[in-house]
Amino acid sequence: ERFRVEYWDGVPNLEVAESQEWNVVREYNFRFVPMVGNEVIVDSGFQGHFMRVAVEAPDTTVPGKRVGLREVVLLSPSPENLALDRNADVQPEEHPRGNEPRMATDTNQFSYWRAGMTDNETFGEFQLVFVPPEADETEVVEISRIDISWRWVVPRFRVFFRDRRNVEYQYESVVDNGASVTTFLMYKSIRAIRVLVELDVGQSIGISDFKVQRTYRVVPVQAISSNTWTAEAIRMMDYDNQTYWMAPPDTIAHRIDVDLRDVYWIDSVEVHFFFPPETFFVRVAETLENPTWVEIGSMFDASRWLVYVARRLARARYVQIEVVSPFEDLDNVIGTAIRDIAVLVDQNLARYQSAVASSVWDYPPANVVDGRDDTPFISEFDTEQGTIIVDLQSVVNIAGVQVKWLHRPQSFTFAHSLDNETYTMVAEERNNIEHALIMDPTTFHFQARFIRVEVKAALPVDWMFDPDFWGDQGRRRPVVAISEIVLIEHTGGGGVFGIQNPDGSQWDTITFGQRQPGQWSSSSEDDNRTEDVFGEIGEAGEKVQIVATYRGSEVQVYRNGEAFGSAYTAGPGPVWGPGSRVIFGVRSTAWAVPGATDPNSTDYINSTKHGQTHSAFFHGTIHMATLIHRALLPEEVRGLYEHYNGGRERGCHCVNACPMGSNGKYPGTPIPCSGTGVCIRNETGDHFATGHCQCLPGYSGDSCEIHCSSVATGCCENDDDCVAGRVCNKATQICDLR
């Protein structure tokens, strides 16, 4: 899309050249002007030891970032001089004649063409015409170099070319020439050359040699890439739909295996191709031990498909894509290429759950949750009212509902409940004409275990024919008939607790389900400090402790006192200084501004990863939140969890961690912080580093060995406040000797 052609004319050493600034021949931007034929001819010449193509932006006209350079050909001047002994003409005709123009093309350095002298301002024209052997019209030739050797140097002149259409245009204008030899390097197809010289009064013009060299093509002896391309398989699994994996071009067949790490009900598998194969199969399996591979899709003429969707409900952990006939490239330099593989989890919470109805014919209520529109539930014939209840087995978060009618009701209600006793109605229609009830997932969010659909009256135009008298309009009667009930699970991604900069464009937030279902992670802008950690998945509604620590570039997430997945190295994070904000219940306040979730909005959120695909808001309860200015160690995280659940908080109380002292209860017994304070770990977190004592009220000193009752002001209230051998003088509140 954007690139530069550059050259290096310094010392002939590539290592030296790579550290220096190169000369730019020309810059190209094809973002709005597509390249015709995918070929670029650089018609500006140069002299150098090295040339390079510096790519600034890849092609984005089709999905997938790619830069492919098929060939580089240097268009160099040949030794042949096309102007040798060619006829030339001088105009205007009334110009005084001097030496013959042929003297400028005879390669004799001692002979030259010289224009006649004049006392007026003179315009000298030198035109070179090529005449083919068997035609009167001039031919087109490709030239790469022109050399003009001046007998007398002229400061101002212009060079014109005449193209294949016989149209003349100016190629170069020189206004301050001081060289005795002028050289032009280029690549042009021309019919004629004209040199127009502007002379001052009394100035002479003379050309001792005029050379025009034909173009010939040279392949460079060596090519080096600063970014050798590799096609790792991980590119099919990253979050960039423009990167891709590519198979070797000479591979006849290959197979891609994907491990989802857990068994899911999947709805479909999407394969986003860059260079699609001719034939392939998509299969899934639950286990690799004696696996039963279920084919969910195949394609035998996939060359025109950039996105293929294999749609079939199945339980799967492993996905297999087998390419039988790969992408066919006649040059054998490109193989089958896949940008991304997406496995979509079945989000219909109602599928295969329990359903009951107030009236049943030969079409049971289980049909509304079987995932098929062609197997409906139908009530008894001539039934105008009816109720169907779906039990989801547990309380779930729902965002989005579809109730597909086989025979439309005129009036109905939709309600949900946690206990099947108290229902909350969220939709009611008394004059329905639609074929489905659709509740927007961005608007309707609720928690429920039971769903109830009540049909109050059937729409007369949708009454059903009597099966025994099909087609008899007089025997049509009402029925309650539903094809399918779809309950969409609320998508995760909500931020629980974190810190951000003032406008929300940078953040570090503990987040649930943002990148993987049921997974905790540390969210950040553009995923700069975010990675999948794959810890143990918990149940929604479960009370948990989540800790995220940031130690330099290392990020670790903990769940209930234990490491949640593995630590990873992230990029540098922001410096949380003055103006930083603590946030609850959202990944960043960038989502909380008006219009932030509008796809047409230009707000920052629309350029953020997961900006529109995952809810940024947390649906749950936060019991306690703590922001600590240094990273906790694993044993400290574990200690906080145990302490919160009734255990003892862990801490480093090594013998020499804090200053030792004694108290009145155990005189002479050295105890860290005298037993009247808490030994605080060194802020660096280093092992065995010296800590300091945080004294209880009334105590002071490095080891909390001084009680206020032992100083002049006094503060004792009873003898227990005094050290051994002293008692409390309640009048003065000072500890006196016994």
C-alpha cells in the first residue's frame, strides 16, 4: 500500500549502509489508487551500490496483511549508443549555421557541433530522430541514459521527449548548470529527444558528444530481506484477523489440529482463509482416546470462499481441518493460507433443557429446546390459550431472547423466575403480527432459572386446519405452536476492579470472561498487558478471591490464593500517578460515555479490542477491593485468602526480620517487635530483607519496646500495662516501682 524505493551510493559495505540514511528515489501510496497489474516501474534513475524496497504499509485491499515481491529487475543502460552517427537537426532554420550537428554524435571528442554566432538572445534546438529501416514513421525505443558533453558549458537548458503518441513533454529543466558533462538516468519509451538551450547575448553553444543508451534488463545478483517471512501456526489463533498461517506450496495434503482445552457444546466452526484450498473437511471430537470424529462440514470447490462456516451442534474439545486438495498456485510459491479459526460456543442456554406445557398434542414441549426449527411444539387442537415453562436447571445470566412462533398468537406474555413461583414479566403483546418475539441482547439482561411463555389468544389468520379435513377453511381452529425458544447467554468481559488514567484510554483491570469463557484475566488497553492464562473454570455465582500482581513486566493472576494459570511477561504499563482513577464494575470508563457502544460512534472504544463484541460491565457483587502499591508474593496472596476465610494471615517473621524486644508478659524473652507490634515485610519484597515494626497504640520505638506509661506523660490504666517489677499509679498513670 505504501513503500519507498531507495539507494545507497556510499562505501560499498552493506553493514555500514544499513546504519545510514539512504537516498529516496520515489515514494508510492496506493491506498486509494490500486496498482494496475501489480507492477511498478520506477522511471527515475540513480547510481549506487545497493537499492532497496522499504515497505511502510502492506496491502489491505483484501483480508490478510501481505507483501509479496515476485521479481525485481534493474533497467540499466546498455553499451549501445543509439545516437551514434544519427541525423540531427537544428532549429530555427534562420539560425546562423555553425558546425554540422553530426559532429556531436560521432564519438570523436575532438569534433563538436557548434551553433552559429549571433548578437541577439539565441534559442538552440537539438533534435534526435530515429528512423526505422522500412517505415517513414519513427519507432519507439526504451532508453536509460543520456550524456551531454558540452564544448562550452551553458547554465540553462531543457530536455523534451516525444512519446509513442507523438506528444511532446518536458522531461527536465536545468537552470544552474555548471558541469561540462550532464548525465540523465531514467527509464523512458520515446520517439525523439529535443534539447532546448537558452543563451545569453554573446554566449556560444557547442556539444562535443551526445550519447543515448538503450535499456536492457538485469536481474540483481543477490537479494536480502530484513524480515524473512515465516508462517507460524499460532497466527491462526491470534487476535489479529490480518495475520495468517501458510502451508508449504509443494504440500499435497495437510491437517490442522486445534485443542480447545475443555469440552464445549459448539455451534459452528468458522475458517477464515487467505488462499483457500480446493477440498477440505472439518471434523470435531470430544477426546483423543479412541476418538469418534464427527464431520460437521466439507467443501469440494472452496476456491472462491474466503470465510467458510461449518454449522452443526456438537460436543467437542478437538477440531480438525483436513486439506485434501490445497490452494493451486501456478508459480508454486503460495500454499493454502488460513487467517483465523473461530470455534463458536453454543450460546443457547435453553437447548436440551426441561420443558413442560399446559396442553400437549403429538408434538411434545421438548421440541422447543431441541435446537431445530422444523420440530415444533403444538398444543391440543382447538386450544387458544396455553403455557410453556423451560427449566434451565440453575440460575443463569441471560441477554437476548427469541421465541419463534409456528402459528402466531395474537396476545402473549414472557416472564422469568428464580423459583417457579414468583415471575417477573418482561414482555407483553396484545396485537401481535410478528413471527417471532426477539428481545435485544443489548437491552434485556436478567437472571433466571425458569422461563414462562403464556399465549392468551391465537391470531385467527394463523389458525390451523383440522388434520382430518386439511384445507377446509370452515374447520380451522386455534392452536398454541412454538418452533423454538432460544435464550442467549450473557457474554463475559466485564471489568470487576482496576485502575485507569483520567480518560479511560489506559487501564489495568481484573476481568471475567473477556477472552475465554469462564476465565479470569488482567485486562488492558488493546490487550497490551493481557494474555490468556487458562486457569480452573469456576461456577457463576461462586464467591471467589481474585488477585492480579504486576511485578515489573511480570503479570500473575491468582484465584482463591492459588496461581490462576501461569505468569507471563507483558509490555511496560502506565505509571499510575496523580489523576489515576480506581474503577469498579467496568473495564474502563471509556465504555461509560454517551455513544460509547454505538458502532457508528467515533469514540475511542470503537478502536479498542473487544469494544463491541464483549460486554465491558460486570454483573455480580464485589465484597471487598484492595489496591496495594507493591506486588504481593505468592505466600502473601495465599495468606490473605486464608485470613479472610478464618485462618491466620501469613507473614515473614524470620528471627532477624525485625528488631527484637521483650514485653511485660515475657520479660527477657526476645520477640520480634516485642510482641506489641507487627513485623512489616520490606517494601521491596526481597527475601530476608529487613522489615520494620508497626506498633500497637501506646507503643513506640524500633522494636515497639517503649510504652507510653514509662514516660513522663503516663498512660497506664492497670498493672498489665506495665513491665515486670512495676505497677500502675492510677493517679499519675505512670508505672512506678513496686
